[in-house]
Amino acid sequence: MTLKAHWQGILNAFDSRLSNGSVEGMNGQIQIAKGRARGFRTTKNLITICYLVCGKLTHLPASPYGTRCSSAVA
């Protein structure tokens, strides 16, 4: 009965070739951010961190702390 009820959706999935892989990837990044922070004071702060982690923002300034990685060979 379940296959018959969802048959059109199953066929549409094969036609569209869409998946939720990117959403699952973002969910993983958010879970890691939550684990690192061990609690934000407000929900607004958590949402802001989620945008920073998953938003692919390109207009942010460079980190003032810089990186000192000497293992990269040019």
C-alpha cells in the first residue's frame, strides 16, 4: 500500500535527480558548531552562527588573527 500511495513521488525523484545531500551536509556543520559552542546564550546567536557557518558568505573581512601554517608549499 505504501508504494502505491507514493508511486508518483518515487517516479518524480528519478526524473528530477534531486537529493537532500546538501541539506544533510549543512545539518552536520550546524551540529559541529553547536558542539563546539556548548550552548549559546540565545537562539538568535545560534541562528547567526548557522548563517556564518553555512551561508558561504564572501564579503566578510579577513580574520585579524591570521594563520601561520608553514606546511603549505607554494
